[in-house]
Amino acid sequence: MTTPRKERAVRTDGAQTASAIFRVPLLLGVATSVGLVSALVGDGVFDALSWLALAGPLAAVAWAWRVR
């Protein structure tokens, strides 16, 4: 037997600014770019930086799927 899920509102009541709409996608894009470039640039610390930078967007996607 499944338990009912609490529904979440998808839309907001008021208008949002462009910075509010695109803040998270831009941060995810920057993190991905930093991760990819650091993986190409060097070894050692750059490898660790690339793993961390590329894990962030993956964690955000996993969190978004879990919330929905």
C-alpha cells in the first residue's frame, strides 16, 4: 500500500525576475564548465576539483527528481 504524497506547488503567485529564474541553471552550467575545463587542464588537485564540480550538478538533478 502506498502512502499519499504531499503535492508541491509548481507555479509562483507573482512575477519573477530574470535573475531569479536563471540563477540555478547558470550556476549549474558554470560548475559543469569549471569541472570539464579543470579535468582537461591538469592532474592531482585539478582532478579533485573536476570531480567535485561535476558531482554538484548531478546531486542537484538527483535532489530535483527526489522532490518531484
